[in-house]
Amino acid sequence: MATAQDVLRIARNEVGYCRWDDPQPGTKYGRWYAQITGSPYFGYSGVPYCAMFVSWVFDQAGAQCEGFPRAIAIDRRDGFSRQVEPVDAMPGDAIGFDWDSDSTGDHVGIVSERTGDWVTIETIEGNTGNGEVLECVRHISQCTIAVRPYYEDATSPAKDAGLLDVDGAGGYNTVGRWQERMGMNPDGVISGQLEDQDKWRRNMWAVEHGCDGSILVTKVQEFLKPKGYNVGEIDGLWGWWFSGGLQEYLRDLGYYHGDIDHDVAHHSVEALQMSLNDPDAWK
């Protein structure tokens, strides 16, 4: 797993890149994003690439960050569970901006330094100025949200005890622990999921799109269905029925106290994480 310094080293090496100097269509970050998402539009278009730049840097460093990779700027309304206030942002965090005061995120970069006065923040940003990657100094009033990646040097009481952080963010660590509990070799990713079913797993972001299904989801379906939970067909696809059946199981364990609304959002993922810290669950 990466450190914040790994991210900053890679980001600084990109300073000076300009989309207009690139001999190929689009940008290097857009072409990379097109390959991993299967969306060729980003490979040749000249759309603003700030979020794709941040995504590319995290990927190159091996950093896991909730909500990334993404093609658009980060916004408070995305509901990130690992978001922090801009005044608390630290080097290596993703930082978002709202340029036109319409309460919508318009831009995103990476925090590189906190200045001594804590009023300004130093950043590395893609698609800045005339389409370049630049080092910038921003006033804290321009910043609206920061999201903290999972870094190797980050500690918490749960992590120190060998447990998952109960933070409602269904990332690589949560998926990897779930895979281990289901007898799999962990890679931390739920693969082969239909994009139009993302709305039923809003806080599970370590997901890759496709149509072949996931071995983890299949194993969970095979685990829950004989116990009487309706998870739909055993097909490896996480959809409406699967989310509802999972919530019912987590409720019966005593960890989930919300409605069975088939929406695995923050509280559902917290309940999943608590169950994965419970040695008697998932047996």
C-alpha cells in the first residue's frame, strides 16, 4: 500500500505536462481512464481532466482512495465517508474546489503542503491554467471538501488491533477482508458488476464493471440463500435483491438498524464492517 509521499513524488513528476503538447488525442490521463473504464470517449476527447489526473496518480502510486478513479470533480454531495474539512486536509489528500459558488464541485487536485498560516494550501492540479499540470497555492475559502486515501502509514485503534475501521467506506480493505472470510484469496475488488446497479451499493466503491459477476458475490449468495435470505439468482451480480438480503442478514446479526431499503450506503457498510470484525459471523 502506498504512502502520501509516494503520491506526491509521482504527482510532482507530472508538473509541466500540457494537453496541448501531447502528440496523441486527448490526454495521457484520459487515455488511461478510457482503458480502465472501457469508455473510449475519454481517450480522445479534451474534456477537463483534473479528476482523471488525480485518479492516475493514485493508481500509479498504488493508493486506494474512496471515490477514485473518477472522471469528474469531487463534491460534498457524493457522501464520502472519509471526507475531511479543508482546514484539516493533509499532504496526499484529494482536495475539491467550487469556483463559481454554485455549491457544486468544479475541480480537484492533490494537497502537497499546508502553509504555516493555515489560510492557504499548496496543491498539484491537472488541467490548470492553459490545460497544464501545475503546482498552485489556493485560499482555503476556495476549497470545499477533502478526501483522505488509505495510506500505509495511517494508523487507527482498529487497524492496530488487526480489525477493519468501521467508517462506512466499502473499499479495498473491506472487500479484501470479506473475501478472506469467504475463503478466497483477497484482491480487494468486486469484479464483473453491472454499472446500472451501482445505486444499490452506493458506499461499495471497490467495484469493477462488467457482466460476468463476482466470485465473492456468488459465495455470499450461496451462503445466504440456504439460510432463507432472498438474494435473487446465484449469478455473482450485486443488485436489488442481493442488497436487501445482505441488509437482512446484518440486521439479524444485530449490526444493522436501518430500513431494508436495498441501498447499501454508509450505515449498511458500517454494519458489514462490524460483522467482518466478528469472528462468529460469516460461518
